[in-house]
Amino acid sequence: MLVSVLLPRFDLAVTLAARGIRTGDAPAALAPVEGAGTQIGTPNAVAAAAGVRAGMRTSEALALCPSLALHPADPLRVRAAGERLCVALEDVGAMVEPIEEGLVLLDERPLQRLLGGREGVLRSLAGAAAFAPGLRPRLGVAEGRFLAVLAARRARPDRPLIVESERAQAFLDDLPIGALWPIASELRESLEELGLRRLADLRALGRIAVRDRFGQRGEHAWLLAAGSDSARLVPRIPVQAIREVLALPEPIATEQALAHALRLLLGRVLARPERNDRAPRSVLLGARLAGGGSWERQIALREATTAQDRLELALIPRLRELPGPIDQLAIELCALAPADLQTALFRPAGVERAERLAEAVRQVRAGVGPGAALRVTAADPTSRIPERRHGLREADAP
């Protein structure tokens, strides 16, 4: 059985707590992110009761709730709080898989003997996740990933929701189409436009009919609605972050001052002994805005390097994207490549090319994601439909 630990409205709660604002006092939501249009972020319960939803345009949200207060997003603080949540659960003995900020999955079986059965496991997890005031965790227990997350989203803060196998399908059938959280929103909207309101309606159509109409994504949605969730848990591998933060004596906004601060930070982070001659494949550049909130960018490098001049060429132009003066600058080295190892004097033909190709694949995945480099495999070579003859799957670097 999998346990889902959820801290609702995590990004908003962390942002408001940093500003000393209580989440439920008045209508509030996260302001639109710089460069992402006019769509607001997560609203609190008061704003949601007035009809405000995440992704809604600012004008529409203010029309529904004129007293709505918009607060600048703080991704740096939210990411740090998400890391604290994972570490707190790992300290209990769990191996966790982060799904999104404030939502993680873990397997309860290895913990039952350690913590005294299911009751002890749930009690320990709830205590570990409640590491900040105003954040009350919700726990869901089920056999599959999809069911466990849905159970947590419908659980109460002090009452874990356990979905046993024999009533899993009945639990799913009564849920709305919008509950298909792993499915893209465009497909969910298309299903609702066809008049499907519940997962039972989708399941009644049949797997073949849904696949013929919506393809592989539709078939995946049908399998989830039918309770077929075979995805296994993929626990994260905790790594020590190599990060440096520079607190500025006063807010700065000029390009020359920002570039100087960046050079100082690069010198410090590259001199960290725990780097151990490893080179970053990508760099996370963040800043705390003087007017409130924070800003961050993930910069993928063309190749792993520790040359400061090359890192400056990649990072300094990104400072022009800052929306205002900053009073803190941070750099974190990500996806570190292994240090150079001594190789054999005589190497078989093709080994060097394979190693360079493998490094190129790892570099692309570090910048774009694990689904950036896929392998073409034969699925149904004899099919009359060309799209079914081959498929894409994730594969280890060659």
C-alpha cells in the first residue's frame, strides 16, 4: 500500500507564512508569475469559496472577488520548504517520491515493523509533515499511485482516508472527470465537453472506444478510471545541494552591480570542497526581490563545465530577466557530472564514441527532463495503422 502525504495549497501557505499573513483571514491568491500572462496562482479557501480558481485571469478573479489580495510568488522559499518536507519524512525512515511541491508518495510496508503497524506509520508521518505552523497534512492510503493521491486530496487533516482494494472501484466511479490529475487539462476538458461527468461514465465507454477517439492519452485516462494503476514508486535519491547565497547590503538593479555579485557567487560555489572536481550540467539561479517574492531560472549548459568564464557567459544574460531590484542572489549547481577518472591506455573501438553519446544524453535530460531522450521500440509491427507500429519509451543512456 502507498501513502500520499499532501499539504494543501502548499505554495500559497509558505508564501503567506513568510510575510506573516494567516492563510484563512481574507481572500488571497498568488499573483501571476512574471512572463506567464495574467493567470493567477493558488487561491486560499476563502477565495475558492467565492469561485476563484488557479489559472483564472486576474480580471475574472477580481470580478468574482473584489477584495482578493494578490501576493507575489516565492518559488525559492517554496522549493526550500518542499525539500524540508522530504527530509522530514526521510528522517522517519521513509523513501519518498516527490510528485509536486507539498505532495509526496511513499511505501508504508517497510515502515510498519519499524513504527508499530499502520497506525504508528500514519501518526509518525503526520507528525513529521507538520513542520510549519498553518500546514496541516492530509494522508491517503491506497494500492496505486493515482488512488493514493486522490485519497489524500479528499481526506481530512486529522483523519487519513484509507481506500481498501474491494471498494477502490466504487470510490473511483463517483469522482468527477477533473480528478484525473495525471492527465493533461486539455483532454479532461474534451471529455467534459462530450458530456462525461464522472469516471464511471468514462469507464462505461470501453477501453477500445476511448483509445480510438483520443489515442494513447485517452487509453491512459480509461485505465486510471478503471482502477488499473500499475506505475511503481520511484523514490528520490537525496543529494547534498551545492548552493551559495549572497545577501546584499542594499537592493541593486543595475546590470554592472548584478554581474559583479554573480562573479563573487560563482567563485564561492566553485570553491566548495564537496564539489570534489565534479562539473554541473545545469545551474539554478535565484534571487529574492526587494519588493517581496522571489525569482529563479534553471539554466541548462551545453556541456558540463567548471570554467568560470563560460558559466558567466551563460548566467549574466539571464540577470536581465529580473523584474526588479533584488536584495539576495543565490546559485545552486545541479546534475553534477562525475569527476574525470583514469581510463585504459588501449580502448576498444567505439567505446569513446559511446561514452560521448551517453554524456550528451545525460546533458539533454539534465536541461529538459527525463523524457527528452527516448528510444523508438517496436510495439505492433504488423498493425495496419502506422501510429501503432512503433512507440517511444524512456531508456538508459547508451
